[in-house]
Amino acid sequence: MIRKANEELRLKIIFWGALIVTIASGLIAAERLYTETRDVSGRELLLVTGLSWGAALLYRSAARTAWSVYFYPAVLLSYFKLIMHLEPFPDHAVWVYLPLFPLIAALGLTARPFWIWTSVYGVFYGLYAFYEAPAVLGGHAAYLVLFLISTVLGRIIVHKMDCLHDRFRESVISEKNTFVLALFENLIPTVEQRTQVPRSEIRQMALMLHDMQTKETTLEWWEADFIAHAHYASRLALPDYLYEKKDALSEQEQLVVQEHVHFAVDMMPAEERMQNVRAVLLQHHERIDGSGYPHALTEREIDERAQMLGLIETYLSMRNGRAYRAPMTEADAVRTVCKELDGKLNGRLLRTFQENMKKQASA
């Protein structure tokens, strides 16, 4: 929405720029009817007007593309050059008008293109100010100071608009994430009823993910909470009978089970800040010996936070029990997890897990 608003603002500025050039041409044409002071021909005035509207139409055709933000200052610069050609101002006034470029450009640019085009324009302005501008109080340096002030003010505008864009984006992302989390919360009763897996596992999983993190496996609390909720809700992707089956799964049933990781990932928002969450959910059944799924990744390819989730998921399934297995004591669950996952998960993670569980047991 902010991008669209910026584009609309640029379109309006380009339109008004063409209109100002047209008005200036009209005023000069009217002046030529009564005085002989103007040496600009009617053909030149028509050409200048046509060029201004041609540039406006070209920009409109490029609007809402990746190049519009770079095309905009070029068109704006052409308007300033056309106005200079018409010379509608007295000599001492045109050099007050010219420094307005950074201010007007700032209304439609981000920081990088603003600095590029302001620098280009600054060279052009400096040369003209030195060789063409009439002397004023303070000499030619006064024009450069005026341009510098305009540039600083323009940069402030760019910064404020960037901040506004960032706040708006964060607000949209926050609302979307809140909606997704609320969706997960609404799915909890259904998942609990269908799978007989207690909802308390969400809280347990989030706490363990947060407590197990190291310098290499940092997770924010909100990330751990999202992962736990998405993992729990992803169980809806599996047929009900699989949660009651006590025999070994068939090959086809194993393939169905493996698909639930994609279900969890697909439910997550696609924002950049969700990349850690998506990677953890997608890879938590991968194993460092290449025996995992869905992509049979090896140790260097697997996010350690995903290994943490795989470890915690296995522990909680043993601790809380499933239809095919009775609940284990904490000591038995820790021992069994470490034995089963030895060589399949990072050894340092297994040791961290054991140390954390010992601390909890002695607390």
C-alpha cells in the first residue's frame, strides 16, 4: 500500500511538472504578443511543451515497474532543464528555483537513488552556478549553500518516508502474524480431539526450544511460539486413523506422514522474518546421516534449530505417549532419545539437551 501511494505521488508530481512547463510556455507565448523582449520562438515553445508531456507519458508507461523509481528523477531533471531553457524568471531568481530539485525528488525516492540523482544534479548545478549565476551577497558560494540546505532537507524527507514505510510494513506483518497465530489457536481443539495429543505440548515445545538455544541456535520467543503452534496444527494434514494405528506404517502411509512438514510450512506467512521458522519446520525430520525427510539433507545443510525441534518432538512423543506407545518416565525418555538419535543429530545438541534435562530434574 505504501509503495502504491509513493507511485501515485510520483505520478502526480510528474503530471504537475508537465503542467508547470506548459503554463510557463503559455505565459512566454502571451508575453511575445505584447513585447519583443523574448527571443524564444513559437516553435520552440511547442517543442518544449510536447517534450514535457511526452516525458510524462513515458513515465506513466513505466510506472509500477522496478525502473520507475529511477526513471522518475530523470524526468524531473528534464523538467528543470526545460524550465531553464524557457527562462521564465529573472536571472537572480532562477538560481533560487533550481535548488528545489532535491526537495521535490525526495518525495518519490528512497535513499540510494536520492543520493545518486542529487549528486548528478549537484555537479550540474555547481557548474552552472559558478559560470552562469549572477553575483550575490556572499558570492557564488551562496548558491552552493542553498543547494546544500535543500539536499539536507530532502534527505530528511527521504528518511521520514522510509521510517513511515518501515512502520507500516511492520504493522501489516504484525497483524498478519497475529491472524495466523489466532488461526492456530482456533485449530487446537480440533487437533486435540482428532489426535489425542494434549495441547500442553505446544507450551512444552516452545519452552524447550527457547531454553535449548545457544549462540549458534538463537530463536526469539515469538519464533519458538510460532514453530510450536504450527507444528501442532500440522497434524491436521494426517488421516485420523494414523493416530490410532498401533502397527508399523506401510510405505504409502509413511509418504503421507512425510507430507505434514509441507503443510506446516505452507501455513506460515512468506515474510523474510519468517524464514527461520519456515526452515525449522521444513527440516525438523532431516537427519545428519542423510536418512531423514523430505530432502535427505546432510549435516551441513540442516539448520541446527531444526535439529532441536526434531529432538524435542521425539522426546515429547515419548514423554507424553502415543496410541502405539505408553508414556515414559523423564529419565527413560531422555535415555531413549539420546540412544535413538545418536549419529542422527548433532552431538553437541544432544549433550545440551541432556544437561538441560539434568538441571530441570535437580531444580
